[in-house]
Amino acid sequence: MKNIFNFVSQKLMTRLSVIGMLLVLTGCNLPSSTNPPTKVPELIFPTTIPTAAPQIVTATANSSSPTAMQPAATAVPATPVNTALPVLPTAIPATAATAILPSPVRINFATGATTGIVLNTIQPGEVQNYLVGAAQSQPLLISADSINHDVTFSVTGLSDRKTLLHQADKSSSWQTMLSITQDYLIQIYGGASKENYTLNVSTPARIIFDPGAITATRNGFTPGGYNVAYVLRANINQQMDISLNAPAGDAVLSVYGYQDGTPYLRYVVEQTSFSFKLPATEDYIIQVVPRAGIVTNYSLTITIK
């Protein structure tokens, strides 16, 4: 009997072991889903920039209808920027070449004169400075001449600091109609060699007729035997009559257009009167030219009608 019991127990234990193993194996092989696993889609970025920014629609307070609003700007971390301006040196380094220009010499016209003459000598590459005062609406005519014809000049307003003629222009003859009353700095530049030069500065005196008048008279003399120049503006087709009276005919006339430079009467003709119909509306320069550079008195009468 005991042997039969032990045999049954062994058989039962064996079956229970087999069943346990089957359960374990069944649990490890759970049925999988019939659907394949979800694949993450590949990100696709636009290849062109949108022409219009997208709008965000949000509800506004006290209103059931949405209102289109531009998206709020996204804060971007700021890159530190040095806003302080660099400190410039207050002193010029000792190695820098600094040009020290000599003080200007004022050109003083003699009483009654409209021309200033400077005779001087200049070294190669040297700069010499002169000052001349002139008034608004006055013509300023400057020329510099030397043996080699290579002495040039520049012109700058002393008050407004405007350069009227640049050094780079290499001019030895120049004129302008002044727009402001001030001193003008004339800088003379030496040529290739040491040489003498003559600086001629002319500022013709403007004649303005009295209201309703057609005639103006100016009395004077020729200081130092130099020419005395006047300027007046007249219109095309007007008649201009000029008469010069000087003792013994010691002075003659010269007339030319300021803007176009056209000579209408040359002093070599030695006339003391001149009449002509004006060909253009412009400023006209009238010069009293003394004979042989003598000092003489004169009376100049001009009529325009």
C-alpha cells in the first residue's frame, strides 16, 4: 500500500512541475499586437520663407468674437555688447608729424584802393598764410605768379570754416562772388624751387544806385598807381554810359563782364568814355586804370537806363 502511495505522489508532482513550466513559458510569450509599431514621422522644414507672419487668434475681454493679434515676440538672450565708446588719446603721439603753420599776415589795402599786392619769396614746399577782409556781394579775385608759374594757393573762410578753393586744385588764378562778410585765409604753396612771387588780391567796390536814380558818381584816386575797380549789376538790353574825368587824361577805362569774363573795353584802347547796350544780365567790372602807374584823382559817372 505504501509503495502505491509513493508512486502516485511522484506522478502527481511530475505533472504539477510540467504544468508550472508550461505556465511560465506561456507568460513569456504573450501575443503581440497585430498592428506594427508607430513610426515617428520625419521632420520636414519649409524651404522658403513665409511671405506673411502667421497670426494667433485669441479671445478678447468682454467679447465673444476672436481678434487677430500678432504673435508676441519671443525673448532672445541678449549677447553682451560693449556700449562704451573707446577712449581716444588726448595727446598726439610724439612720433606723429604735426604741421605748424606760421601766423597769417594781414593784407591791408591803402585808403581808396581795391587791390592789394604782396611781393615775397617762398621755399620749396613752404606754406605762407595771408588774411584779407571782404564783404558780402563783393567779388574776390586772386592771382599768384612766379618765375616757374608753380606757386599755387587755397582760400578758406575764417569764420564759417568753408573752403572756397582747395589746395588740390593747384590754382594760380581764381575768382568768386562772396556770400558772407568775413576774413578769408589765403594759403600760398611753394613750388619745386625757391622763387619770388607776386600775390594780387582784388575786391571791387559794389556800386548801388540810390532809389529811383539812374546815375551814380564815384570820386577817388589811384593809391600807389594801382587800378581801382567797381562792380555793378545790370540787366540785358539796358544802356550803360560810362564817363571818366581825370586831370590831363591820366586815367583810362576798362570794362568786362564778371560772370562770362568777356572784355567789352580794354584799357590799351585808352578811352575815357564808353557806351554800350548790355548783352547779358550779370555783374560788370569797371576799372579806372592810371597811365604809367601814376597816382591821380578821378571822377567816375555811370548811367544805366
